[in-house]
Amino acid sequence: MKKFLFLLITGVLSLTTLSASTKGNYTEIIYIIDDSGSMKGTEDDVVKGFNAMLKEQRDKYDELILSTILFSDGPYPLHKGVDIRDVKDITRDDYVTGGYTLFRDVLGATLGEVGKQQLSLKRKNSARRVLFVIMTDGVDNVSSVYSRSDIQELVKGCQSEFGWEFLFLGTNNISAKGFAASIGIPENRAVMYTADAQGVKIMNECVSSVISSVRQDEEIAIDWSERIEYDNSCRADRLDLVADTTFGFDYGTTKKRLRENDNGTFPTFRGGDISDYKKWVYSRIKYPEEAMMNRLEGRVMINFIVERDGSVGRINVFGTPHECLIQEVVRVLNSSPKWKPGVRDGKACSTKMAVPFIFRIGK
């Protein structure tokens, strides 16, 4: 308890103070949305999904206060304690992806800001319910103020002391439930969604349903994430093909397991495998002029889906230090010829592939 209060009160990263209602008996929703480079390609889907949530929630009569924090290299408050009825639809000018992922520091700072406000208000003026909605790929590559144990302490403290609720929505780059649990959010409040138009739409509809329940002082339904999970499992329909040990799987072992079970074959690229595809991509990459001038180097982490028709789709980029490097790899992947798709149980299936690309300037 002492550490929780210390972390809550002594937050270092300023958010220019999120304003809160002083009327009391209101619901407060805090959206924390990743807009780092790893979310590139999801911009239109995020904007449409968020605006659909706004439209549904504006029609209700009870007071809802909304704060929206975008984050990449830093926190970027978009709405600061605004009545939902006064929040305008967001646009692509509001949601622009790029940069690092300062996840822990932004979440820690936001918890501190909102927590201090609630502590400073008299009980009759504090929020009746508080819900944090976190959307991210979970890959934190620059936070330095808050450790993972600090965030876990803050999240658990806010749940036990204030009764706050948390939803964790992770893209298919991470194990959402495992990551959420590591920062103190219960696994039943976390879900992995598919980061495309359909997946983001379904995810936002489910979140909006949760917000409606919270506004009515109802318990969050046990099956709140069922539609998201079903959608993700139906459309992912992928083998556990991972061609980079960063992800915790060994390519050779996975191939051996599939061969023993005789239930599937991996996609092939011009008769070869992921190594041949990697060579094809490298042969077409042009070192970005900006990166050359500034001597920028780094590893671009990519995962993508070889779809049932052999096309390359659902490209996700994460854990990369420089935007210009992301753009170059995505440019080449978007021009990719088709693969021969993977097969499972005698039918073509979509397969998740993962591979790093190294940018290094020679001496």
C-alpha cells in the first residue's frame, strides 16, 4: 500500500493535468491508445472504430467524462476530461502513427494523474466508476521512469483501493492475456484482436458494450470478449510458423512437430521457405536517404500473414527504432509476389510469418 501511494503521488511524467468533473456521480473512461510506428496500417480502422464508440455513447443520458491519451515517444492527450457529448469525431490528423513505444511511462503517468485527482476530490464529487481502456501492441522499447513491477503495483492498487476497471486490447503481435497479467490486469480483462477493419470494428463494439454496462453500474459480462476471440480465431486460422527465435519458438522444432502430426504444410516462396523470401526482400530494399544521412541503423521486426490465396497481408511492424526504416520494409512487402499458401487438413490456410530485417551501414 505504501509503495502504491508513493508511486501514485510522485509521478514524474506530466500530462498537463487531466481535468475531471466536479459534479460527482459520473463515469470516467480513460482511453490509452498506441500510435507508435508498430500500429502503422491500422489508422483508418482505429479512427472509424473509435468514432463508432463515440456515436453510441453520446446518445445516453448519464454523465460520462472521457480522456484519450495517444502515445508513442511521449504522451499526447487528445481529450482531457471532456463530457462525451462535447467530444467531436477524431480524424486521421489526430491519429498519426510513428515513433517509439513509451507504454509503461505513459500508463504510469496517467494512473498517477487520474489517481491524484480522485484523491483530491471529496467523495461526493469523485467518479462513480473509472474504466481504463488500453489498446497497444505491448512492445515497450523506451520507457525509463516506470518499471514493469511499478506498473503492476499501480494497477493492482487502483483496482483494490479505488475499484477501477481495466481492459487490455492487444494486437496479434503479443500474448495479450500474458502481457496484461504481467502488469496486474486480470486475464479475463484482456483479449487479442486482429488489427484490420473487421477486427477493430468488432473490438470497439465490444468495448462500447462494456462502457455501457459500467455506466449503468453493472458488472462487466464474463463473455465481454467472446466475439473478439471468435473473430480472431476464425480469421487468423494460422499454423504456429515462426521464423525468428525472438518470439520464443524454434522454426525447426515447429516444422518437426507439424511433420510428425501430419496435419499441415508450410507456405513456400518460389519453391523455398522464409529464408528465400527474406533474400528476395533484401534484394529490393533501398537504404533510406534519411537513414544514410543520419547514420540510422536498427532491426525492423515484421510479422505478416500469407493468406489462403498466397498473398501477403496484415503486415505488422513492431519494436523498430526509426520510421523511415519501417516505411522501406513495408514498401517492399506491399509489392510481394504470391506464395504457395500453407495447407492444414487438406485445405489452404492463412499462416503467420515473422522475420527481422537488419539495417546496418557499412564502414
